[in-house]
Amino acid sequence: MPDANPAAAQAGAATVHSVSAGPEAAGQRTDRFLADAIGSVSRSRVKALIELGLVSRDGVTLHEPAEPVRPGVLYQLTVPAPLPAIPQAEAIPFPILYEDSDLIVLDKPPGLVVHPAPGNEAGTLVNALLAHCGENLPGIGGERRPGIVHRLDKDTSGLMVVAKSELALAALAAAFASRDLDRAYLALCWGLPNPAAGEIEGAIGRDPRDRKRMAIVARGGRTALTRYRTLATHQAAVALLECRLATGRTHQIRVHLASRGHPLIGDPLYLRRIPPAARGLPESLRRPLLDFPRQALHAARLGFVHPRTGEALSFATPPPTDMQRLLGLLDMAKP
């Protein structure tokens, strides 16, 4: 029989369901077993919670919904507290490069999540935007992600545009869908791509072996194309690339470069071992590269047509301090 945490009755608290698996459950899919045992949580919801790492088996976190049930063990499923219908405004500073009544162009710092989601209900760019814009932003494009027409990963820095009017939202969304804009990223990767400029193509979907990661997949993925060119090389071990997206898939640059054996410096998901390119580097350079705490990826350029005036706008911003410091070390190490 499942037990629910008594704290679940408290407003705003997560609910923890504990379920002991009997012999009759052997071999069942974990998501189906938990949904049937708990009764109040759908199988699709259980599956999503497993993929978020919110289900454990005898204290070990699970990530595969289809894993067969093991009799005699204890499963625990945590259902997060419901998010508020409208995110709360929070006074979080962020650099603004341009703003008018229709849109904001900003330089997102690394570490800032774009919009609220389970595990990041507050402290996001959306919370900051609501505080900055006051009553002008809520409702533009939906309450959970007001004004958001594209996003950057939490630890990717750089340029974003946010809509402040329905006119801007529709026009910018159409521009991103058709790639009718100028967007370029700076990426610092391990190894030297060969050729030095080219294209990487491969459909991207969930990694079947690790649901937290994306991967190039043979079936069920979405078409993806990344164009790149090498801007600089360092110690025959590291390359600074300019990347342009012909499509906009989750983790696209990170996945495509890793698939060619050139994962981004510091990437927590796609850099799983010390790369061969690091072995010949002096320790003074090798250690800062291996210890870089996030993917070295920066949205450096953004250009688009203003949805109301028709004016061509173009913005550029340098990488943040941590990435610039790393580039400086590489430059100083050049012979």
C-alpha cells in the first residue's frame, strides 16, 4: 500500500509517495506500477517525474520509466508543489542593451534560468522581467512564460530578445521559426574540428540511455543543422568557434559538437571524461580548462527587424568575465 507524506497537506508542500513492491509487481514498468499503486497520479505524470529524477528505488534515483519493478524494494515518488499560476516579480538585475514599448534586448548572465519550471520556481529571468516591466508584461504570450520567444540554457550566456507587446511576440516568434534573423554563438571546444569550417547535421532527440541528455538519434528526433567556423586555435587542443543555427533544438550546439568528438569546455552533460586533447597541455592551462564550471558557450550576436518600425537592429556583446579569463589564459600560452 502506498503512503503519502503527511506534510503534503500543508499548502505549497511537495507530496512524497512511498510504495513497497510486492512479488506480484515483478517485471512491470516502474511508471505503470507507481501510477496504479498510487491512484491519484497519472502514468504520464509519473513518467515525467521519473525523467526529472524525482523517483527513487531504495534511495537510488531512477531515470528510466520502463525499468522493470524489483520486488521487495521501496519506491518513493515526489510530486512537486504546484507552481503559482503567475510567477512572482523579483528585483533581479540583468543587463539591458535596448528597450522600447515593444521589446527588450538583454545580455543574460550565466547561471540565470529563463523561466520558472520544477526545481527553478523562482529567481528566473521571467521573475526579473515582471519586476522590471510592472503591469506591462503579464499575459504577453502566456502567464508562465510572458514575453519569451526563445531561450538560452541556464549556464549559456548572451543575447536574448523579449517581447513586451502582442505585436512583437507574434513577429519575433515568426522570425525565430523561419530563422529570419542573425544569430551567432561563440563556443570554446576541445580539439580542432576538421574541416575548420563546415556543417553538422543530425536529428536530435532524448538520449535513450540518459533522459537528462539529448543525442543524435536515428528515430524520433527533430532535424537539426549547425554551421560552424574556427576563429582561433590554442595549443592544438582547444578551438574557439563561431556557430550559427539553421534550426533551434534543445542543446543543439552542445550535442552536435560532442557528436564530432569536440565537446564544449566545461559542459556538465556532454563532457563525461578527460578529453584526449587535454593530455599534452601544461598543468597551468589544463587545470583551468578542466575545472571550468559551465559550458563555454555565449550568444554573441543577435540581429532582427523591429516588428513595429521595420528598422534592422543588430547587437553584439563580449563573453562574460569567466569565459574571457579563460580565453586570456589561452592567448598567453601561445608560443
